[in-house]
Amino acid sequence: MDAFQSARDLLLRCRDDYEAAYREFRWPVLDRFNWALDHFDRMAADNEGTALWVVGDDGGEEKVSFAAMRERSNRVANFLRSRGVRRGDRLLVMLGNVVPLWEIALASIKLGAVLSPATAMLTTEDLQDRIDRGEMRHVIADAASASKFAEVKGHYTRTVVAGSAAGWTDYAGADAAAAEFDPDGDTRASDPMLLYFTSGTTAKPKMVLHTHASYPAGHLSTMYWIGIREGDVHWNISSPGWAKHAWSSFFAPWNAGATIFVFNYARFEARRVLGALGRYGVATLCAPPTVWRMLILEDLRAFPNRLREVVAAGEPLNPEIIERVQQAWGLTVRDGYGQTETTAQFGNSPGQPVRPGSMGRPLPGYRVALMDPDGRIGDDGEIVLDLDPPPMGLMQGYLDSPMPTAEIGGHRYYRTSDVAARDADGYYWYVGRADDVFKSSDYRISPFELESALIEHEAVAEAAVVPSPDPLRLSVPKAFITLKPGFQADRATARSIFVFVRERLAPYKRIRRLEFTELPKTISGKIRRVQLRAGEHQPARAKSGTEFWEEDVM
């Protein structure tokens, strides 16, 4: 605990001095470490400061102090233990931004269970995959989501939050559990703690495993990038179930001792979000560029606030956003970069010059290089992380595939599959992916996963999915489809395919555009996605007669 506290305090002390922070910071050496017990509970003891502040769509508020959250998470841990949750058990949680989400996360860490957050957008097929491959032994969901598990087979306990469901145990039973928690033993920093599913170069999402060190202590880099201070009101606009929610709505703010703020709106409205910033005294704000693009459509000057730090992550940040916010509020939106597999790797840190369009410089604790296709280190290429020693924020590994590494000149590196360039001053500029994975809004999309769903349609012989430019969401998935004999490249067939994938893919993964065509291939028969991508980015490209957009045919 002393090592963690010392590393944290150094970053808070050097928050405006990047050179000193990068030079002096060392990841804490941790053997036995349980962040919820060793950090959060110590910070929360007799602490009546606000830990969590949830504002509902109707204006109702819930404020939970650090002390109350400590006690409440103890009760939940004892309750879950009575439900059979044991150290190492995998626990799938599908909840919105409600207070129990934070209680359960802390309780899971205290128990030594492995938490697997899930978005409510998942389909029954997605859930079955997670139960099976993830070997989930327990599920916690709200009443609205519980019905999705009716057809999900498996031997797992079921606990329902804020409602009732046949065959499910009511989470309210935690109220009667003991207020003091006694762990069943020490937690090793290397023990598994979080299991995320993320799109990659496989038909099914990869399973990313993090430890009791990699995310809690690893997110010291994220705390530093955002610039959170103790006592700040911090708002991260993100949905539960994604790694970014754990980044900035859990570990980073509570590493600093800040208040986590949530506005639970039913539908995003830029004016309401902007109004909430001032009304609730938000000091630090993190939002994906998709949200920033909607916010700057309003007159920002009409919404005074007390913001000190504003950041963006999830996809490249438009320089126009930085300029508009600077003109209206006198604040610079600072970009950052990381992955589900890591914590924040790069960032434009507080008090440092920002190069618009740059994702910044390597954050304290991360030693990076750029590797070209021939394995040479230079000023452009794939981002690789030095593994001698590995950064604490790096995952333990994929459960279903080997860690992507390379050895160059006697050094081992972790390969991120993201490509960047570095300028003479050490700032990094995001270029794209080394594979065919792409971003839509702030979601990572695997073309292989979408193509696997498409070819199950009776009319589809072959399919290739690439990003198609979109003014709001950066890009949307577009499918190029070769039809089987006997099927027509017409509106009716397009509609049939759109309906088919709607039933099988979560909303964030849906195909939004499709085009019937013969697929370009290499001499060895591989689909030339690079050619399809290039065609989509031609200036003033007109729709072909065999191209259909979802909004036009549904």
C-alpha cells in the first residue's frame, strides 16, 4: 500500500510537470494488493466526502459518501458470498449507471472474484458466448435485462437489481448482510480481477484478462492524463460494460479521491449535458469525440461552468473541436490514447503544450517504440510497448489467444496493432490500424465478427466489412457483398440482410450500409479490404445503383 500511495502522490505532485513525472515515476512493486480493501477502504474510513453522485433524468439525485460506499460494498460482498461467489469465480454484471454497479464492483474486488462488465446492448447470442467461453458462474442484471437470459443456457446464479424476475434472487437482500467484511485471505497483485470482451482479428471477441494490479494501479497513468485532483467532481461520459467506463468512471477518479458524477439521461441532448456541467460544478470532464462533436453544435458561451480539465479519448480528436472549445471556454481539450488491453498509454497531459490532432506523448510508466513492417524501430509504424519490464497497465493476456509480442534487437515488445507517427518533439500522431479493426464512434469494430454474421444469410456468398466515413460517428460499418446465384442485388434483398443482422448483432455493431459487388482479391485469393477502404474515402464519392443505406430501406 505504501508503494501504491507513493506512486500516486508523485503523479499528483508533478501533475503540471510532464518531464519530472515521466522521469521520476516508477510503477509500484506490488505483491499482495487488493485495491478495494487496501486503497479505497482506507481512503473511505470516516470520510463523509461524496464518492458517487448520480443524477437521474427526472432531476432526482443520489449522493453516496466514501464511508457509506465502504460499508455498502462490505454488505454486498457478504451477500454475494452467501450467494456462492468465491475467489476466482467469474461474475457477469449487466447494469446501467446505477449505484449498485459501483457497490458490486468494489465487492467483487474484495471477494477476489473476476468481474466481467457487460453492456445492455448485447444480444442473447452474445450473452451465451460470454457465459460459455467466459465460464461465468454468476450473473447480476437489472429487471429489464434479466429477460435476455431466459434463453441463455448454463449453470450460473442469477441476481436481479431494482425489480423482480422469476427464478432470480433480489439484490435488496444485501441490505441485511453484515456491515463488516472479513476477506478469506490475501489477494495477490497478479490474481485475475477483470475480464473484458473486445473486438479483434477473430470472429468472436477476444477475452482480455486484467489483474488486481493492471487496472487499479495501472490507471495511475489515466489519473495523471486527466489531471484529476482530490475533491474534484469528475464526469466521464461513457456507458457501463466498456473498459473506458472502468478507466474514468471508477479507477482513475477514486485513485485520486475525487467524486464520480453521473447524469443518467434517457436520451443524449447536448443542451442538457452542457447545462449539467455548470449546475453540478463538474471540474474534470472526459468524453469521446463523438460527444464533443455534438456539444460544439451548441453555443458553448451560453453555458458557463467551473471546468478545469477537459479530455477526449476513443478515437482521433478533430482540431476543430479543440479550437471551438478554446474560443468559448478558454480551455484546451486534451486527447489521449489507450486500449481495453491497457490503461492510458499516451496523452496531452495538464499544463503542457497541445499539438492539435496529436494524441500526445507517452505517459509516465509507458516506454514505447514504433515498429515498421520489417521489424525496424523508427519514427513511424506500429505502436509497441517495451516489456523489459512490462508496464503495470498491460493486461495479463488474452484467455483465448497468445499475447501479441515481437522481439527486436534482444528486446521484447507488446504489439498494439495501432499505427502512429512521431514528430521531432516527441509527440505521437495516430494513423490507423495495422489490422482491419476500426472505430465507429468510440466502439472498436471487428470486420471479421460482422462478416461471420453476414455469411449466415441465405443470399450472401461472400462479404467484406470496412469503415465508411460518417460526419458524426467518424465511420460506420459498410458491407460489400457478393450474392449467391438466384438472388437479386435490389432493395428487397438489402432490406432482408439489414433485418437479418439487426436480429443477430448488438446495435453498436450493426451494418449501416451495404453494396452488392464482386470483391477485389489478391492473386492468392485474399480479399483486398485496403482497396475497398480507399474507395470509401474518395472525395465526393457518389452512391452506386447497388448501394443501400439502412435508413433508406428500413
